[in-house]
Amino acid sequence: MPRWKRPYRDWRAFAFYAMLIVVVAFAIYDAVTSGLPWPSRWILPLAAAVFGVVLWRIAREGIYVSTDGVRVQGVILSTTVRWAEIRRIDAGGDRVGYGPTICLHTVDGRVVRSTVQPMNAVTGEAPMLPERIYLGLVDRLRELHRLAVTDKSAVTTSAHEDN
């Protein structure tokens, strides 16, 4: 099974700190309200758990690479494209209503749009990177694609160099 790894650093990992604070706060609330009936005692911790799952999914959103290919992880769904299936990687494809994003164009004509965008895009939802890092990510994906087509072992080495 391949190890999927982000080829860039994402600021949304800090969402886990907020999630931890909320879960701890609701655990304290539950301890304080332990004498109340069950529904009123567990509704807020349950809401915190749902909130935590949503934060987890948002924090996992992005682009991942492995020796097998590229995985575009959304909040709900993910799409995996093998390196051999990629024809080209584009930095300026538009997500309708959201602005430019990284697109993977496949040999069979599909276009897989990621949620990773440069910061000059006004969205508030997608993972936004500074322009320099965004363009560097596109170049890195292109290089990994080139390496994967010629030598699969080079992708593993290159994908793990950042950490």
C-alpha cells in the first residue's frame, strides 16, 4: 500500500488545536452538567464530535503524492490519478466560482481539479497557499510526474525530502 504524502506544508494542521480545545471544553461542560438528564448532557459533546470530524476532513483536504500517483482529497470525496494517466498538470484551471486551482489533465480527457489555490483567490474555503509556494507546488508536481514516468523509485525519494 503506498504512503500518501503532501508535497507542501499546509497551515490547516492548526485546525487540530482548535478541535482539541473545543473537545476539552465540552468534556468539562459534560462533567459540570452530569446531574442533568441525558439529552441535555450529551447534545453539546455530540456537536463537538461532529465539529471535530468536519475539521478533520477540512484539514485533510489537499493534494497528496505517492509512487502510484496523485490523490486530490476533497472534504467528502477523493480522486486518485496514476502518474501514467496524467497528460499534464496545469496551474491556472478554474474551479467555477472559486478562481484558479491546480488541475490534472488525464490522457483520457478528464480534468481533475484540486482545491489548492493561490492566496489571491478570494474564497475562504479552499486551502490557499502564497503565490510563490503555489507555483513551486505546481513545478514540484510536474517534476514528480516527469520522474515517475521515467523512474518510479525517484518519486519516493523526492516526495520524502521535505520532511
